[in-house]
Amino acid sequence: MYTIIIVENNSFEYSMLIPLSMIPTGVLSIIYHIKTLKHYSINYVYKDLNDSFLWVGNLLFAISISSMALFMIYSFYSIREIDLNPKLFYALIFCGVILLIGVILILEEKWLYKKRHIIKKQSKINKIDDIRGAQDDDL
């Protein structure tokens, strides 16, 4: 970033923030996936994950890589002077894979968030049933 702005005397553009934001959000996404890895097991006894900072970091990382991939695909599309040679084709495939990873990360987080709410709701219902069951036994 310093080299682009100071050394090369380029003006600052807000599109430069997308790759720059990928560094801290990527670290948060790695930490998020390490902490939530055990949540994908079928036999996992649910423990609440209240690290909203990690949830937001993972979502921002997924959005940033998706937007970067869309920006790169749009850039390749807007350059019409280049014929469809194999190098451009490989670059488009690479951008498509990055976009697919971003979309999968968003859908995966949405699925885990829904699973978390379903388990919380079921836990509350089970606690209420336990209380009702204990009251019925005392009568």
C-alpha cells in the first residue's frame, strides 16, 4: 500500500481497501474455522459460541474475497481488446474459484448460524419440558 501511494505517486482509491481488509479478516476467518470445527460433528454436545467478532470477521472475509473476485471478473470483461487466449481463460477460472469459495463461506456461516439457533430453541424447549415433568411427578 505504501509503495503504491507514496513511491509510485498514485492517488488513493477506496477499492484498495478490499485487498487490505483481507489480511485481518482472513486471520479472523481462520480462528473462526478452528473454533467452529467441532460444531460440525454429529455427536457434538452443543456449547454456545458467543464470539460475534469472529462471526463478523469471517463474514467480512467472505464478502471481501467475493467482491474482489467479482471486481476481477468485471475487469477482465471490460478489457475487450484481449482475445480469449488460454491465459485469460485460466485467470477467469481462478476468479470463479475465488468467487465460489466466498459464496461457500457465506452459506456455511449462514447454515451454522441457523443450526445454532435451532439447537438453542430445542434446548429451551427441553428445559421447559424437564420443569413440567418434575412438577407432574411431585403431584
